[in-house]
Amino acid sequence: MKRINLPIITAASISLYLLSAGPVFALDMEYYTYGGFNPITQAFTKIALIFSDSGYQGLLFVIMVLGLIAGVGAWLARAATGARVIPLVWAVPVLFGAVLYLALFVPKGNITVYDPVLNRFQTIGQVPDAVVFTAGFLNKIERGMVDIIDTAAAPDAQYSSTAGGIGFKALESVKGSAPKNNYARTSMIRYVKDCVTFELLRPGTTLSLDDLRNNTSDFLSDLNAAVNPAVYTVYYDAVHPEGTNVTCTSAWNSLQPIYANPTNYDEAIKKVCSKAYFDPSNAVELNTCKTLLASTLNFTTGTATTPEKIIQQRQISEILYNFYFQDDYETSILMESNRKITSTGLGIGLTMNEWIPIIRAVMTAIAIGVIPFLVLFLFTPVVGKAVSVMFGFFVFLTTWGITDAVIHGAAMDYASYAFEDMRQSNLGVYAMAAFPTISIKLLAMFGVIRSAGIMLASFFSMMLIRFGGHALAMLAGNLSRIVQSAGAQAGQLLTPEGTSAAMNQQVRAAGLLAGMPEHRFSNMAAAQAWSTHRSVGGYSAAMNTKNSLQESGRIPQGTSDSEMATMMASARVSAGTGSGPVEVSTAPDGSTTRTKSETVNPDGSTTVTTTGASGDGVAVDTMAEGRAAYSVDSSGNHHTTHAAVNGLNPVTVGAMAQQQQIVAASNSLGKSHNWQLAMDSAKRASLTSSEAHGFTSRLDNSMRENWQRAINDKSSFVNTMEENVRTQFSSTVGAGFKRIFSAGGQLTVVGQNNEKVSFNVSEDTARAFENTAAQVRSESLQQTLQDSKSLDYMTKLAKQVGATEAYSYLRDAREMQSSTESYGADLTTALVRNYTTERYGNDSPENIRKTIIDFNHFLTQQGSQGVDNMKNIVTGFVSGNGYGWGSTANAVTNTITGTRERAQDQGFKHDVGMAASVAGAKTYGIKDDTLATPRSSTPLDNPNAASVTDPAQDIRNRNRVEESGSGGIHTTPGELAKDITGLNKGAPPSPTNDYYRNHSFYYEGSLVQPQRQEGGIVLPSGRIIHGDANSAPSGTDKEFWKGSVFEKK
């Protein structure tokens, strides 16, 4: 008989049994988890599916065969070495593993997972008894310890219902949850503002801010005290979203039912519960969440209330805080969150507390999930290690759960003390402001100390089971460190400075990444270095400026760097306003020293206003049509000081004004008895004075021409004569005459030979003649005074004969001739100001701009008609006759007087002298040897007032002499002939002022014709007429004036 192989029989028997074994010794146990329901139920479900899979059974058979082969191979190898071997010893591990598997993993049981925190449970079937027993038994130990700990805990603080501080998470979530009824909230805000405020201020009221802050559990009963039928507020609803005015009584009758109705808080409660990880769609979990809210608040504050009341109190407290308690430091800090909690600790605590239940649940799921893999090693020599690992996993998890429960008890004890302030405030504003912040602090504390439970569990599992639990503890520790690191980083973002730092890093990184492709690294590095140099250089410049200001006394000695930085930052600080950019400079004490604003006006012009510390200053309007300047006082009133119209030349205006002065003087003399006195004086002077002779000659010529034209005029006085008289008169005049005058009813004609012919005329003819004679005299004088020489002579003559009015006009005309542009600019300003007042009512800057625009349009956009209109306006103004309405005589007179006084003001001359003196003092120490070699050989001379003003006055007087014809410049044919033949020995009068003898005053190019050109520009030769700095003036006038305009030729 053939011998049967025992190993083969054994393997086949075991395999057959494995394939045919049924569920015997099925177990039913419970597994409690605290916040990790979903991961654990999924893990048990997956392991049941794995062990029920036929593919897993096949894999198990393959591993068993491999285990047998490995055992036989090891036994044969040992026997081959001659070592002592025991028969069938190789089969022991396989048989032991088979027994374990058959006894513990083939039977299937049920495990019910229950989460008392979330009030969830689920039964999972077809879980191997080994898993059911190990998980259920160790969990039972854990649950027993938790029950013992909960028995010793305070009511409403049990681990089984508040694990991980979930109650504080629910309380914290109340902060952002409120009923979605904005109409009611807005109406309550107005009720508090109008009605409650009135009640608080009403004498004899029973409502107080202290009650609202600390002594109330129901705001509705307190706010009911503000009902008042005499006080009105605004009530908002869907029918009247814009609001309606109602009494406080009516508003409260509408608001109180809304806030008192518990159903209005259902959505808010669901929001709170969802934030606390409850399923608000599940009625059981929703009730658990409500119970948790009430019990947590009762535990921490001793106040029994409903979740609806908590949310109600919180919303109303926010409204009351905004009106009455923002200045309450303690309440404000709590309402805006306590930033004394460090960002890192807060972030780690909140993150760890949220993730620790998840980490533990995941670890449990991993421990359960690797069991099918470890079971495969039951039929191998490492069966002991596989069992140790499986058991160690659950020992670690059980130990972790027990330590977490112990830590939870300690944390809850601390929580009762943390809520002491809130407990003393009932449900008032302070309490409602405090519990979100205190809840966050407690959640952070829970997270930090619960993370320490991982280390304790690792220590215990390592001590009890040296393998399995330690590996899982290391994995949990790594996960917790990742979470801690993420929590620390996230915690930093909870503070404004952390958020800004992170955003700043992102901006810098984005800029660097964007700039790197376009700029080389060396360029970017150089730019960074340049930034450093510029910063240091800016500091050096600031310190130099500070030293200079201290030396000049502008700032006090000992000014600190911080004060200097403030002063520098206070200079010309710009800001954009609704009317335009404004630039402000302030003093060290914060007072304004200078304000400059720029505004674009509706008409397109730009106004720049600059004011000082007193508010006084200047304003300038700039536009395409012209420019205007104003003085501004502290009240903002504007006074026009300058106006210019593009296209209107001030020189032209000045010339027209000068002509009007000449016309006025001519009319005055032509109608005055002073005319004959002046003519007689001029005739006498002409016998000895070439100036008078030239003037009378030019005037006589003009008189004859104008008389001839007047006589030939059909409307003249001649046509009033009798026929025979008119014939004789015309014949006499036609033969030539020197003058015509009337006296005693007769007209007398003086002929060229001084013969007189008289004609008897009527009284009417005599009057007509006088009118014509006045007109002829005026026109003739106007024509004669068109050159400066005649004007100057006539001015002196008018003063000599006592023609005061004519002299006044002529004097002004003469001054205008020497300063035409200055007079023209001032008269243009006066014209614009006067025209604006006459046409627009006042000379405000807006109206001034309108006038400038009008004048510019006349000159540039309306052709010749516009130019004529502008000419008529200017003529009407300077003549004093106005523009067809009103009179401008006073405005013109005042302007001319002001300009003359300013030009001849002694104060102005004094200012020139002072400026020269200061310049002299500043340059006193400058000598030739202290300067580098100049490019010009002109020596320096200390300036002084007299050396400027007195020689200038002498030159002005010399010009007047030349204009009179008595100087060295001759214009008459006889004098020119003498000049040509050399017979004219007359010379310019020598200057009488000693300053002309300053040898450094006269330079070629200043007093004689320049002789060099460079680049089209005429340059003086630079030659000094009178030697160098060490030379002495020549003794004789002939030598001294050689080379100057005063040299005798």
C-alpha cells in the first residue's frame, strides 16, 4: 500500500475547511466614537466587504500554500546541515494560523458604531469576530473609563456629549448667525436710535445702560420700556421698504412679535449647528445640537435658556453695542475679538481641535483597514508579529481615547472659570459680546492640550505593546505636526499684521517674477543697490539740510532726527480732493503755513490758489484766452490785481491812453485863455532857443493846415459871413497867413509879412469862429505833440504859463511814454475789472474770466468787426467816456496815479538801495585773490544804491536834453550841415554826478557800439575803458570821457 503524504493531506483538509466553513460563534458588539462617526463606519464597512470577497479567500489559500512551502523549505535546509530537527515542526505555524483564522476570522458578527456627540449610529454586519471582539472589547474598556470620568464630571460637561469642546464651537458659531430679516433688523436699529435713546435720557426712566450691559436675560422686556406714543421712529417692511414714520408704540408692536417668534430663528439655528458639524437636515441631530447649546451655556454661565433666545440676545446686543458701548473698552475688546491671544497659539489650537477627531478617526480606519492584510500572515512564521500589530493598533487607539477623555475633563473644569465674567453678566451686552471670544479661546486651549494626548497614548501603547501601537502613534504624531504647522501659519493670518505680511510677500514675489524675464539679474541687483544708496544719500542730504536750517535760525538747535523727518514730510504734502489736488505745508506744531490748490473751472480755465498761515494769499487764473491774478484774504474774498488778454498788447493800450491824455490836454489848452499865454511865451523863447523855435515852427505849420481845412469846410464859420465879406476873407487867407483871431466883432488875419486885415462879422459868425478856432488849436497841438521832444517842451510850457489841467494831462502822457508797457498793463487790468463790473454786476473771478474770454473772442474770432469793437471799448475806457453807459474817468485816473506813484515811489528807490546794500555786505569779503581766474577781465566792484540810481537819473536827464534839441544829436538841416563841415563845436554836457568817475562803471558794449558777434548774438568786447582795478581816473574830462558817449567829437 502506497504511503500518503501528511503535509499534502493537511493542506488539503485545511483548505477544504476554509472554503466550507460557515459563520459560527457570531458576535454582536458596540463601538463608541466621539466625533469620528463617518470614517469609522466606512472602515468597518470596507473590512466586511473585503472578508466577504471570494478573491480574498483565494489570496488567503495562496498565502497559506506559500507558508507551507516556506516552512518545509526551512525544515529541509536545517536538516541538510546536519542540525537536529524535530519532525513536523514546520507545520506548527501553519496549523496555529489556521486555528486562529478558523476560530476568529471565519465567524462573522455585527458591530454597531455609535457617536453620542452627534447622536448617530449604524450597524455593520459581516465583520470578522476577531475584529468585532478586539475593537468592541477595547472600546468597551475605553467607554467604561469615559463613563467613570463622566460620572465625576460636572453636569452638562460629559465627554460623551461634549467631546472636543463641540459645545463651545456651537456657541462661537452664534456670532455669525442671525435671522434673515433685514427689514426687522433695520427697524430695530431705528427703534434703538430713536426710542430707546429717548427713554434712556428721559428723567424718571427705569431703563439704564447698566441693566442692558449686565443685568438682563431678555432684551425684549427691557426694550418694551421704550414704548412711547409721542416719539416717532422709522419702520421698514416689505410693503414699505423705503420706511414709514410711526410712533415708538406702533413700531414695537410690530417688532416684538417678530423677535419673540421662535420659528423665525430656525434657519439661524441650522446654520449654527452646521458649523458645529451637525447635520441640520436630520431632526435627531438638530435636537442634539439645540440641547448642546442650552447645556453648554447652562454649564458655563448657569443660565437656563433656549437656543432661540441666545441668537435673539446676540443680534440685539450687537445693535445696542454700536449705539451705546463702543467707548466701553472692555466690551469693545471682546466684541472685536481678543487680540491678546497670540496668533500662533490661536491658530494651532483651533486647527488641532478641529482635526484631532478626524485624525483619530482616520487612524482607527487605518487600523481596521490593514487587518485583512495582516490576516494573510497568520499562516506564516511571522504570525506572532501580525497578531501583535493588529492588537497594538487597537490598544493605541483605546489609550488615546482614554487620555483624551481625561484631558477633556481638565479642560472643562478650566472652562467653568473662564466664563466667570460672562456668568456675572447674565445675557446682557457684555455676555453676548464675550461668549464668542471666550469660546474661541477655549477651543484653542482644547486643541493644544488634546494634541498632548497623542504623546501620552504613544507612551502607554509602547509600554504595553512594543509593536503596532508605536508605529501608529508615530504616524499620528506626524499628522498632528503637519496640522500644527498649518495651524500656526493660518493663525498668523487671523491678525491684520499677519495678513498684510503674507500679501506683501505675494506682491513682492509677483513683481520679482514679472520683472526677471525683462531685466537681467545684474540689473535688478544694481537697482536694489541703488535703492540703498539713494536711501543713505537721502539721509545725508536731510542731515545737511537740518544743520543749515539750524545755523540760519529757521529751526531750533537740538532738533532731533524724528522731528526733522516730520518737518520734511510736512512740506508740500499733496492730496486729491473733490475740487482738485491740494498741496499743504505744516509747521512742527501742526499749524498750516502754506496751502496751494489747483482747480479746473467749468469754463476750462485753471485756478491756482496759494495762501499762507493767516489765510491771505494769491490766486492765478490761466486759460487759453488770457490770464488773471488776484489777492485773496482770509475770508476768501478775491481782488483782481492783474489781467492780461491774449491778443491785446499792453503797449498798445498804453499808447492809446497816452494819446487820450494828449487829446485831453490839447482840448483844455485850445479852449483856455492859457493858449495865448503859451503861444506868446513860446514865440519869445523861439528867438533864443532852438527847442522853442522848432516847436513853434511845427505848431504853426499844423495850425495853417488845419485852418485851411476848416475854412474850406462847407459847414465852417465862413459860410455864415455876408457874400462880400466872405469873398474878401477868402482872398486874404488864400494869399497866406500866420494866424487868425477875433476881437471886438472883427476877424483879423495876420499875413506872412505881419500885415493885419480885419473883417467885421456878426455875433453868430464870431461864436462859430471861436468854436472852430478851439478845434483847430486842439487838433494842431495834438499833431505837434506826437514826438517826445515836443511833448516834453509843451509839458514844461504848460507848467510855466499856469495851465494846471493841461499840465496834469501832459505830465501823465510824458510819463507814459517812458513806461508805456507798465501803464498799459495796469490800464488793461483796470479795463477788465471795470468792464466786468459794468456788464456782469461784480468783478468775481468767474466774471473776470468771462470778460477775458469776450475780449479775446473780439480780437481773434470776430474778424475786423471784433477788432473795431475792441478798439472802441479800449478807447471809451481810456477816454473816460465809458462803453456807451457810465463813466470810466475815475478808474482811469486812479490807475494812472497808482502806476505813477509806484514807478516814482521813494520807497521803491529805498528798496533798491537796501537790496544793493545787502548785496554789498554779502560780497564784502570777496576779493580777486579769493576767486578763480574769471573768463572776463572786468573787475568786481562793491554795489551800492547811489552808483545805480544816480547815474541812471543823469542818463535820463541827458536823454531829455537830447530830446529838446540842445544836445549833441542834431536834426535840423543847419545843425546837420555844421556837423558835416565840422563847424559845430557844441558838445554834450558833462555829467555832474561823481559816480560817473568810477573807472569800473563804463565798459565797452555798455556805452559804445559792441564790436564782436558770436553765433548771431552781439557781445561786448569786454574792454575796460578806464584801466584796471589799480588805475586812477584821468585828471581831465577830455581824457576821462574818451571812448564813451560823452566824448567830444
